[in-house]
Amino acid sequence: MLNALEYLKSELDFRYRVRDVDEDAALAARYGDRVPVLVAGVTELCWYFLDADRLREYLLSA
């Protein structure tokens, strides 16, 4: 997912922060095995693989 985010970053002009879900008990409980997960605020955009269309849609509506 990180490689895909980096690829789209120049096109869509966004920033992201990587968090280790296994290092945070609350995040581990929340996302379980849906890792990697892409979250914007409280909105889960996708997990396992980047859904570029969903990310585009979210960024354009924000």
C-alpha cells in the first residue's frame, strides 16, 4: 500500500502518516487483521490494498 500511496501522492497532492497498528493496543483492537489499513480521520478508506478510486473520491469530496 505504501508504494501505491507514494505513486499517487504527486498526482493527488496529499500527505499521510504511517502508524504501526501492532504498537498500539487500541488500533490493534479496532483494525484486527485489516492491516494495512488506510484511514482518513475516522473513515476507513481501504485495507490490504490501496483503492485508488476510493482515495480519489474521498480527496475530491473533502
